Amino acid sequence: MISTRGRYAIRVLIDIAENDNGSYIPLKDIAARQNISKKYLEIIVKDMVYNIGEVIELMEGSLATVACLANDSVPCPRAGECETLPMWAEYDKLTHDFFHSKWLSDLVRR
């Protein structure tokens, strides 16, 4: 069952899309239009903030740098003896940590 949090989150996104005029949209305005408590909306919106890594993963799938490290990969029969696997795993972690440490606000010119 979809909770009020999920339903309200979708309403917030629709409200933002319908009222986008290129400038800041105050949360109090969204709350008033959607007849949702501003305090409850603050809680919901706080959880709707994604980092760049999450956006890429939502759109592209895994950020794995090599196929054998992807979440849905078939276990590699050579993993136990693969001399390069530690290097790929380290590179994979660097890539993951890099994108998951970036936020949309980091990309917006100020």
C-alpha cells in the first residue's frame, strides 16, 4: 500500500512541475496549494533530495566499473584467483564514492 508520504511526494513533484517559473518555489506555497501541513511537507521533501550517484543509478542502473562487480552479475568463477579484482573493486569504490558525494547544489553555478 502506498502511504501518504509516497502520495504527497508525487503531489509535490507535480506541483513543482506545474508551477515552475524558473524561480524558487516556497514550500509554504506548495503546502497551501496541496493542502498539506508545511511541517509534514518539510519531512517529506528532506527525504526527496538525491545525490548525483543516486540519480545516475536510477537512470542508468549500476555504477559498477566492471561487469563482475555489478549487483546483478553472475558470480565470476575466477574471482578467488583473480589478481586484478582488488584493483577493480578499489576503482569501483572510488567511482561510487565520488558520485555519491556530489549533490545537485554542487553543480549549480552560484
